[in-house]
Amino acid sequence: MTPQSTPETATHMPTFNLIDEPWVPVRFHDGSTEELGLLALFVRAQEIEGLAENSPPNLVALHRILLAILHRALTRQLGRWTDRDRAHWFANGLPAGAVADYLAHWRDRFWLFHPVHPFMQVAALAAADETRDKRKPWTQVSLASANGNTPVVFDHAIDSQPSAIAAATAVRHLLGFLQFTPGGLVKVFRSADKGGPLANAAAAVPMGESLLQTLLLALHPAVRDVEHDQPAWEKPAITLPQLFAEPSPAAGSSDRYSRISRAVLLERVDSAEPASVRWLRFGAGLALADDGNAPDPMTSLRPGSDGLVRMGFTEGRATWRDLGALLPDPTGKLAQPASVLSWATNLQAASNQEDADMPVMLAGLCSDKAKLLRWRTERYQLPHTSLCSADLSAAVRDQLQRCDTLFASLRTLATELLALSMPDPRSKDTRARARAVLDAGPFNTTYFASAERRLPQLLKLVGAADLDAAHAAWSATLADAATQAWAAVRGMLGTSAAALRADAITHGRFLALTRALRPTIDTPPQAEEATT
């Protein structure tokens, strides 16, 4: 049941300003961690190695909010800038006072609790008939928490008795939720709403040696019109008619990075110190309309069954198998890399770092309707050359395709191996049962985990443009992966007569499948004669 209003209400006075209050977790180069306010974070950006947020959705959302603030601060002070300017800031730091002046100018829009302009929230929910007397627990905006009919993932909280959480934690959950919330039923203002900008996506963030470098690598280009592409906090307070309106396309990256995809109003626990949250009000928000001509700058497109689809975290599929989506494709049919990667590559070129690798973080979550299935944070070292060269990108993509092709052939043979060990091996039902047993066992994981261990070697050789060595090394890797996976399947057979017979029938075909992958060894003449 939905709790009704109680004496525990949020104050109407502005409190908890995100510019000053510590709320963003950071990790310094010495390994220590701390929470900082926005001003301190930008002042010390060169000292900070990176953000220390554990939740992948919250981590990406924090980067996007910081990028929107930095972009608008530079726009306000400079108007326009170039890659050469970014290279100068990359080496020497940001323009003195740019972010500080911007935050001071918009200080009143960074209060987490405010009667008119609460940060990334909708104050109108406090008076709207649909939400005034209806509150939800804070877990409504926590993608990892149990609420409503979502299954328990990391906690066992119940809706009617939520525990209070720190305001700093609440705002991080809010930002991650607004970016990654899946589409589905809302039933307030509209029956259903579209997903957040990054729903079911693996967001790519190029990483630098410091937070300053990371932000500059991913910084979106300057805009000509200062009034264009405003983030949420620079816009007027959201009204109820806007919440009933149809979805609208993003005006630009700053709008997309700060889109209020659901209407939320956090309620502060009265007089509690430090500031904390137990309840909130909730409804449909400013949904983002699909725009095929303007994909999200942090999402890449990979081949799907019907054209290109967003790169995400798919069950049973290792993410590195889709790394080709992060590399350029002149045809546009095999991949469409995230725009942030090209912006980062341009900055590396302007900084004379063409030989440096590009560390890329992939983070996000996958959901089924409103239910969270999995989330991940992964990191890869991509050679700068493959990010610039279409030929080298094609070489990486071809080698990854060889891995998938061999796996498909090996899976078919392994299915036959298991089927031959069962009664009525030629029956379709038997083959279906054998395939189910195979997929439930260690075969898939063994193959791709073995191949993944040599992936950095492949990328390094391709980055050095030594394609022959890359092909040979990857061939040996695939042969070893196939051998280990085949051994795992044979271990499932047992020692019955039918199992031994099935092994004898299929083993020669397995050797033929992997023989071409092994290095060719010249046979001495004496050995040839003896063999004859």
C-alpha cells in the first residue's frame, strides 16, 4: 500500500547544495577515497584518478553530469574552442575560474532540496493532485533495490518501511536511474513512459590518467548557440502540462546527459542531520524521443538480426566479442562507434599521443521490462591506430568473427558428440536435449574465457600493424580455446560404451576442425620416409 503523508516532511527551505556538500565519491592517485562537492572536484580534478562509485549506472551518470557542467562552463566563458584548446587544457589544466564562475552563476539551481528548483527533480509533484498525497520509498529510483514487483537483487527492503539513506547516496541513485531506467508502466500522468537515454546500453567512456583528462577526452564539441542544448538545471521549472506532453528529441549532448526522464521529488527527513531521504514522489517525466540520426554519444551500434542495434550486455555473451562496434567502419553496416571515441581520438592526435592506447570503460545494465537482469563495468585497452585506421579496425573485426565462426562449428560438433552418447541419437528431440545440456555446462564459458586471455595480445599486434603475427597468434589462441572447450565436453560424457563410441566418431572431425589453426611444422625427410 502507498503510505500517506506523515508529520515527517521535507523542509521548504533550500538545503544541501551540491556545489559545497560532499557527495561525489572520488579516488586519488595514492588510492585514498573521499566524497567531494562539485567545486572541490573540479578544482582538484588533476589530483583525482577517477570516480569511486560502485554502481555502473550511477558511475556513467556522474560522468555525464560532470561533462554537461564542464561544457556549459566553457561555453559561458569562451563560447567556442578547438581540439588544440582541449590539448592545452589536457596538459595544463582548465581555464582558471571557468567552472567556479559557472557554478556561482547557477548556484540556486544546485540545491538538492528546494521549493521551486530542486536539482534534477520536479517541484510541481508536491502540489499535483496525482502525487501530492502519494509517496513511494526511495528504492523507487535505486536500480539495484527491491521495490514494487521487482525481484530482490541486493537488498531485502519492503516498501512500507524503507530505511533512510544519506542525501549524497540518494542523488547518485537518482542520476543513475534517470539515465538507465527501462521503459514501461508508470501510471502517473501517463500510463507508460519511454526508457532513459541509456536504457539497456553499454555506455563507452574513454579514460585518462586523471579525472581531468577523462572529462576532456569525452567532452562534446562546442555549440554555436549558447541558448541551445541547455542542461536541465538551466531551464525553467518543469510544469505539469510538460509531464503530460509527448516525448521530445534531445537538443544536444548536455540535454541528453541531464534529461529528467522520470518526474521525481525527493523528500528530506525533517531535521535529520546529516541530510537523508526516506520517501519521494514519482511520475512520468520528460521522455526522450527516438532519433535515429542522433544516437547517444556514448553508445555504439553493432550488427543485429535486423540492422544495427545498440551495444549492450547480453546474457551468455562476452562483451569483448562486440568490440568491433567500437571501431570505425567506412561502410556503416558493420559498426557505428560511440562519438565520444572519435572526440577522444581527436584529442590524442592534437596532443601528439598517436602511439598511446585508448583505455575505454564500458558500463551499464541490462533489464527485462522493469526488472534488472545484470550490470557490468569492463575496461579495454584499444590501440589508437585501430581507432583511426579502417583497415586495422577491419582486421580486429575479422579476427573476432573467426572466433565466433569457429565456436559455431565447434558447438554443432559438440552437440552431436553429446547426442551420440544418448539413446536414439538421430532424433530431433535428442539433439535438442543435447544442445540444452551443452549450453548449461562449461563449454561456452571455457571457450570464450580461454580466448579472452589472449585478447590484449591480439589488440597489441594489430595496433603495431603486424597483421600476419596477429593472425598467427590468434589462430593458436583459438586452437587452445577449442581444445579446452572440447575437453570440457568430453568430461561430461562419462565412460559408458555409448560415450566412448561417440568420442571415437567425433574426435577425428574435431582434429580436422582445429588442424588449420595450428602452426605448420616442416617434417624432416627421414621422418617422411619412416612415415611412408
